[in-house]
Amino acid sequence: MKLIYRIILLCLATSSAQGAAIGGYRGDAPNVELRISINGQAVLGERELEELSLSATEQELRVAFDQSLTSLTRGQSVQLTVEMIESNGIRSDVTANPAMFYDAVGRDTLSVSNDGFVTALPDSSGSVIGQLLVLYNTPEKSGFNYVYFDIDPNK
């Protein structure tokens, strides 16, 4: 289990670097926040976990990560809702906005539609952690986040 947490922390660092390299940011930094809920339940994404890591102990971070994981069995689906928060506090639902982009990291674990419908693929084997990139990108506004799924065929 300790190895899984180290891999997850490595993923946090790697995917943050990748997210910052995705175009459209003013000054190479996101200028909007993306908050994610799954089936109506708010979850901590990578961006929130990174912020928490600045003040939390390793144990607190592990607990927060465990609580942010969405458990799925193979073939199960959930609906994401993505809320964009601009620097002036304006909030809007951008889940199915044409500027939204979703990408399952490790394509053999998850599939995702353009409107945020996520399915754990039935073909892969064993328990895995699935990672999903959520990106909003226009010339004026950009932001990203990642959410994590615990995919277990035995749950």
C-alpha cells in the first residue's frame, strides 16, 4: 500500500508539470479553477490535494487522497460535473462546454464522453488507480484538474 501512495505522489508531481505545459495559460499558469463533483458529490482533485499538501502531514494527505478516490467496478459509470471558478468568483457549470477536454490517463482503465460520463472499462484486469485529466482551455481562460478512481473488479 505504501508503494501505491508513493506512485500517487509521483503522479501528482508529474501531472502538475504536464498540466502547466498545456497551452492557453496567461503566464504559463491556470487562470481559472475547476472543481469536480461525481454523481453530485464534491471530490478533491489533484489541484486541491496539492494545495492541501502545503500544510498537511503525510498521514492527513493520505486520508484526504483516500476520501477523494471514487470506487468503481469494471463496467460501472458515473457522471462528472465540472464547475469553473474565475478569479472574480463567478462560477459556471462547464461540464459539457465545447472548451472542455477529458482524457483518461492509461487508456485501458477508463473511458469518458464529451459530457463527462466516465466508465471503468470492463476489459482490464486487477485493481488499478485510474486518473482522469479535466481541462478547460480557451485563449482567455484555462484551468485543469485531475481526479482519481479506484477500479476494482471485486467491489
